[in-house]
Amino acid sequence: MASLQPNDWLPILLALGGYLAGSIPFGIVVSKCMGGPDPRTAGSRNIGFTNVLRVSGKAAGLLTLAGDMGKGWGIGWMASQTMDHEAWVLGIALTPILGHLFPVFLKFQGGKGVATAIGAVGGIAPAVGLGLIAIWLLTAALWRYSSGAALAAFCSLPLLGVLAGQGGPFLIFSLVVTGLIGVRHRGNIARLWHGTEPKIGQSTSLHNTSYQT
């Protein structure tokens, strides 16, 4: 049996590094450093940008957004620059998303993965990533629902990939990512349907705070 060469270990190391990077809970780290409440115990009890923004303010929210998006982009970009096979690039780009959703540092109880997924997509397909951001911003400005904007953006991901000239493997990747985002937002989908989902900037004290957004 042939022994593994150094280059054979690179995708494995990148995938492991991607998962561990994705597991870093920037929402908790930023909130703690800035003297804010643990986002798991306040507001919607989610570790992502929207809840940190709600309970700890704009600066903490933006830093959380930058951290979560950056970890996805960094791993996606490194994969695109070092891997020759598209399947490896896409598989590695998926690992920080999985890390954010199921972080080893938080007993596998993570966030919704939106910012990290946008970053990962942007790292491997910048035009598609920019399209996701544009749809998110436009939808959020019109509806003022963070979850609704995320769902609209990721439901558009397969089409954005086609328009950007991506092939079949990226389409599969986009469907997997969209499915993960959709499953993590199933509670939000129900509240959007019933009109009980809080809007951006609206306190969850007006609603049931036992859910995540």
C-alpha cells in the first residue's frame, strides 16, 4: 500500500481546520470581550449576528458578522487556491459551515450558519457571494426580517450559481447549503408564516423569547 504523501494530507488538514475555525463562536467571544451578555442567555438565545446586534449593540453585532463571515471566506479562499479538484474545494468550503452549525466547542449546539455560509461561498465563487449579499441586503431592507432575507438569499443560491456559469458540482453544493440553512430556520419559517417573527431591530421581549433567530 502506497504511503500518503505530504500533499495528500493537505485537504484533510484544511477540512479539519475549516471545521475547527467554523466552531469558533465569535458571537460569544465578542460579547464577552465587550462586556455584553452571553447571547445564548439573552434575546433569541442565538450566537449569530442578528441576536448579538439585538442584545449587545451595533459594534458587537458587526464584529460578530465579520468574524463569522471571515472564517467561512478564509477557508473557502484557501481551498480554492490550493486544491486542484472542485470536489475537494467544495467539500472543504462546507466544513466551516458545519462547524458553525455543530461547533465542537459548544457541544454541537451552534447558530444558523448564514454569515459563515455567505463567506464560504464568496471564498470559492466571489460573484455568487456578492449576489447572496445583495439579495440579503435588498430583502432585509424591504421586509426587515433577518431570517426572511437569509432564506430568500439561499433559495436563490442555485440560480446564482447557474447564472455565474458554475457547473453541476457547485449546484449540488448549493443545494446542500440551502438545505442546511432551511432546516436551521424551520422555526423562523413557521413564525414568518404566522406573522410572529420579530423584525430587525425589534426586541424579542414583544414575542416569545424561547426561540432562536
